[in-house]
Amino acid sequence: MFTGIIEDVGVVQKIAPSVLLVRTVLTEIKKGDSIAANGTCLTVTKMASSARTRVLSFDVSPETVQRTNLGELRGGSNVNLERALRAGDRFGGHIMTGHIEDKGKLVRKERIEKSWIFTFTLDRHLRRYIVPKGSVGVDGISLTVVDCGSDFFTVSVIPHTMKNTNLGSRKLGDNVNIEPDILAKYAESMLVHDIGETKTTKELLKEYGFIQ
């Protein structure tokens, strides 16, 4: 489990069809640990350490390459990293699993005073999980939805997030990994499967913003 609070922006050392190597300053990592890379839950398979940095090796499956933006990385690319949550840690973002549903494209960046409004495309099958003031994972970052439509959503990005994640280097047209709020999916599942997909169920889903 992750919370979407990025701990380090790692740098890709090497990307091969099935292996990803990332340099990071994060500590307390061992083989077998789960790390979210751009929000994608990966397992550390090897690690090389020096005095100040570590190079983490991850195996990447074809499904992960297809579903996420990890296959678009190149040597020198920035990657958001977060270690898995430990029992007793502060919970600063929202519940994230590291299971990416789809990719979205950055189509607009607007500066408003010191912050930015980012607009991303959204596949229609995910629209029912995205609501204004709700949570969404973008490249592993826990963000709050400002607005959304049938095929887009916007988030507000503060200077701290711009500086301490890879959003600061994102350009128009870049793909980002999207993880909707898992609580929305559980709510939908309980309503539809436990009660049955009735008219009342659909009205409840609309009332709580899960569908339009």
C-alpha cells in the first residue's frame, strides 16, 4: 500500500524490455521490497549501493509496459518513487495500491498565482471514479481533483509538488499513469453486486458522483 506522497525523484539508469534500473537516494530498501515507480508497484529484484545512492533493479512485465508509461522512459528520465507504507507511518495522502488503471495525457498547464492547474485526458471508463474534490493518483502523486468532464480532469499543483515530483518537468503531450481512488471502486462494486444493478442503485451512484 502507498499514500501518494513522493519520497524521491529517481533517475533512470537503464531501461530494457523487461528490466528497469533507477538511481535513488532512498535508504532502508532491501531485495523484495515494493516500490511505487511513477505510481506503479514494482518489486526490487537487485540493488547496488554506494555511499550516497542506490541503483534499484525492477523486473517489468509486458502488461506493465503496455498499461503504464514506464515503457516510455529513457536513460535520464525522472521517476517518482515511494516506498511501501509501514504500519505506524503517517498517512499523508490517500490509499493507493500501485495498480495503474490507464494512462492520461497532459493537455494543458495554466499558472494561477503560485500554483498550476494541470488538465489530463481521461478514458471514459474511468470517469465514474473521478469526482471534484476527490482523490486521484497521477504518476504516483496523491492529488485532489478540481474539475472533471466526460473525458478530462484537472488538478491543482502547488509549488512544493512541482519542485519535489516529476510534474515540474512534464510537457504537453506527456503520458501519466492514472490510479483512481480505490474506495470509489469498492463502493461501486458493493452497490452493483450486493444490491443488484437496479434503478435505485444507479440513482445512488449518481447521487454520490460515481456516474453521470
